[in-house]
Amino acid sequence: MSFAAFLDALALPADAKVEQRVPKKLLVEQGAPTAADKRQIQDGIDELQWVAALKPTNIGVPMFRDADREYLEIAVLTAVFRQNAKAARLIELIHRAIPYPVLLVSSFLDADKRCVNVSAAHKRFAQNEAGKFVIDEILTTSPIAQDVVTTATAQAFLGSLALSRLPTRDLFAFYQGWMDGIVGLAASSITGRFSLPESPEQTRQMRESIARNSRIIDELSALRTQAVKEKQMNRLVELNMNIKRLESELAANQSALNGIHL
């Protein structure tokens, strides 16, 4: 699957484009703490491309600086992973290696189907190492296959990536706009429609509801598996009561997310 739909959606200005291959040596030196990570980089990455560098001078958005972080520019990268690559770990290593906040579009095989995902991670100064940084948390979309890129939800998500749709207060707010899009896409898998959080508090609420939804589904799956195998009637009744309770919690959580997600 090509990156065209995602890069076209960004509508990058010509003077922001870099279009340079990133050598694996850079990742090995900057972002690979273990020998296993070094092997993953060498064996798992087919190509890593630095697509664009977004700066105040080419997008008209001021830089950001406070006590915790400094955003002078934002990097847009694409990565192609080989078969059997550990995509999640490679995505983390790439974010850790690049000294700027990164919007990373990655291509990889998921269930033998070539898919793409989008990831972003805020960065802050390391407390005990001058000139070093750490990532707060990586937000990543679920795998997006070619056959779903044209759906209304996927198109709405792609539309939210456009530079013209992002906040322009400063580079931190600008970058957070992409992260909000990732949160909105995750919520849409539950609510059936895509919309962006309208405030940091709404982002927090949506993320909590998404995490709660995932936890309840996992618990339900485990209980249903137990119920199928259970032979004792008393225990089976107890399991079924717990299943009904969790089903009610799931419905209530999804209703609450719909309320946030108006």
C-alpha cells in the first residue's frame, strides 16, 4: 500500500519537503538500546524516508518552548517494514531516535495484508541528561488497509490530518491536533463516526473511555471462554451474572463515549 493518500491529505508546502532517506545507522546509534533492537532495525526496516520538516518559516506556526519541552520543528517520516518485522517496536525506536516530534506513517504486513498506520508522540527534556529527550507516550492508529481508506470514517480522519485543519497557536498545539485525530479515529471504531475532541479535557475523557472499552471487552472474552468450559452449575451461574454485568458496563461506557463524541 502506498503512502499517497496520507501524504496527499497532509497537503505539505513545497518548501517544507525534504525527501531524504534516513540511514539505518542513525537509528542504530540514536535509538537502539539493545542488540536485539539493532537487529530489528537492520532486518525489519526496508526504507525510512524523511518527507518534510515543518518549521515556523514554512508553515507560519510559532515555535513552542516551556520548562518541559522545546518544539522548533516537526518531522514527517514514512517507514516501510519488512515481513515479520516487529512493527510496534520499530515505531517506538524511530520516535526515540529523531530529536523532533515526529508524524510517522508506517507500512507493514498485518495478517498478510499490507497496511498503514499513523503514529505521534510528544517529547520532553530528560531530567538528568542535558540535551537529551524522552517520549511521553506513542499514540498509534490501528492498521488501516487499502480497502478501508475510502470509507467515510477513514476519509474524515485523513481530512483531519491536513495542515490547514490544525491549530496554529504554536507547534505544540499544531502537533497535538494530529494526536487528537488519532484519538478520534480510535473512538470512531466504537461509536461508528469520526469527530475530533474539542479540548484537552475531552481528549482525556475520550482516551479513558477507549481504554475502558478495551479492558471490558478483554474481560468479557475471558469470562465467556471460562463459561464455555465450566461444568459446575453454581459457577456457571456466577460467570453468566458477571458477563451480564460487564455487558451493561460496556453499553454504558459506549453511551458515555457517544455523549463525549458529539
